Amino acid sequence: MSLNHTATSFFIGNIPINGRLILAPMDGYTDSPMRLISKQFGSAVSISEFINAIDIKQGHPHLLSQITFAECERPFAYQIFDDKPERMLAGALKLREHNPDYIDINMGCSAKNVSNRGAGAGLLKHPQKIGEIVESLVKHLDVPVTAKIRLGWDDNSLNYLETSRIIQESGASAITVHARTRKMEYSGSARWEAICEVKAQLSIPVIGNGDVKSLADAERMMAQTGCDAVMIGRAAIGNPWIFSGSQREEQPRSELLRVVEHHLDLMVQHYGEKIGVMVFRKHLTRYLHGYLSTPEIRRNIYSQEKEMELFESICSLLNSTDPLES
Ligand SMILES: Cc1cc2nc3c(=O)[nH]c(=O)nc-3n(C[C@H](O)[C@H](O)[C@H](O)COP(=O)(O)O)c2cc1C
């Protein structure tokens, strides 16, 4: 199957998806700037960081940044999470006013403050509630609804075949499977064979996720599981080249600088200079992996508060240092 992103590969409801590599939603990372850059390199879909339905109800100050997206990010989805079906629906209806292409429901977040209150992966303990939530969003929204799950709460409650069947029967248009349990969090290896089982029993598109670190991994996941697309999370941080089939380590310094400058610029446009420069540091850590080799270098880079000064420091670092082997 081709990973090419110029032709339609599959549909989420009536939305054509061009390409089979998708940037995973990642809280604290996949804001509009990171999604835009990933899209430019070939990510087929943009999905927001997960948005708390309680924050939508209460009008949390971070909401504006979380809901902002650019037209060129389309197809674009908001991801929402909660444990209360009525509040989830109210939140999804509010998000719908901002005109996303579809809405994704988070059923996989393993963070304790989310899953222990029954939201995110906490929903996996209540398959009936999952059905209720999906059915209600599908009924009241005029855009496709999708869900992202894990394999179950722990190894004693692996219920991905049940939850994925309920999600499809309740009217969802696609499902993403992060092939770990909630208990595994991000440890151990993703169990791709479970993605294969889900794909075999469903007719809606299945997006596989977990431990894809390169185009070769993505091709291997598709070949082994038959999934319709592959979602890439951690390996895409500071490495948008992954969506075009190469890796950060293979880029000449001029290309690394070009993308860092572009990303920094988008961050400053999105957050303003003070916050934008600060939030960019975690991306920079990944872009400059191998270069930030001494405490002095790190101090110099991380103490910069102005866009121009930060970029000049990065330029002089790249021009004067060879990266350490990782
Ligand atoms: C920092 C971080 C934040 C995340 N936030 C979200 C989120 O908001 N919504 C979600 O569905 N998954 C979230 N995830 C999980 C990823 O989408 C993905 O399922 C997971 O990282 C496995 O994929 P990977 O092995 O390619 O990283 C997050 C992961 C990380 C590392």
C-alpha cells in the first residue's frame, strides 16, 4: 500500500484522507505550529491536543490556543475527553462551531488525573458508556466522529475487540488503536498484533499507533496489521521529516536551521514572543539532539528570551559544533 500523500488513500466518513501517515495528538506539543509543519512534510490529518470538556464548559484561558487551527491544516479534527456523556456532547457541539472536519474522542489517555476519574483510558472500563458517548455524538453532530483507544485497562481486562466493535456499531467513522494497555502507559512494546485483530473485525478505517519511529516501521506496521494508516507520536517531535520518509539526523544543517527558524516563527505568531520562545524549548531539545552537549551550551540556548537572539545562538551553535552521536 502506498504512503504517498497526493492521492486519496481512504475516507473518514465523507472526508477524503490523502496519505497514510498521521501526526498523533500530543498534549503540550501538537499545537497549530507543530501540526502545520508536520502537514507540510506530509502528515495526512491534523488533530488537536486533547481538549477537556470541562474546560470548554468553563471557558479555560488555554482554550483559545487549543482550538486555534489554520485552514491549511485540513483535514482537521478536535480531540475531546471527559467521563460524562452529556458534558462531552455539550463540549463537542461547542467545538463544532469552529468548523472542524471531524471530532475524535479520547479513550486512551493514561495520565492518572484523567484516567482515574473515568475519562481517557478510564472509559475502557465502561464499554456501555463508550457506546452511549459515541452514539450521542454521532446523532447530534453533522461531522464524522472517531475514537482513539488503548487495548484495555490492563492485561486482565484486554477488551479492544469489544470496545472497537461497540465504537463501530455506535456509528464512528474510524478508530485509532494505540496498541498498549493503560497500565503500560508508554513502556514495553506496542502489540501490533492487536491492531491486526481489530482491523480484521471492522469495516471502518483502522489507524495503527505505537512505536513507529521511521517510514520503514510504518510500512512494516501496515504490512503486518493491514491498518489503513499509521499514527506517529513521539518520533515526530523535532523530526517532521519523518512524514516525508527521512529523519532529522540525515538533514544538512541548512535544512535543520530552515525548519527550526520556521517553527520558531510560527510559535511566536501563535503564542506571542515571550510564551512562544519558552514553549519552543522542548521542541528545540529534540531538533538539536546531539548538539546540546554541555551545560554551558544548554544554558546559553535555554536562557534566550527573544526570537532573534535565540535563533542567532542556534545558528552559531550549529556552525561551530559537530553533533555527538546519539
Ligand atoms: C507528551 C504526550 C502527550 C500526549 N497527548 C495525547 C493526547 O492529547 N491525545 C491522545 O490521544 N494521545 C496523546 N498521547 C499519546 C499519543 O497520541 C500516542 O498514542 C502515543 O505516544 C504512542 O505513539 P508513539 O509510540 O508514536 O509515540 C500523548 C503522548 C505523549 C508522549
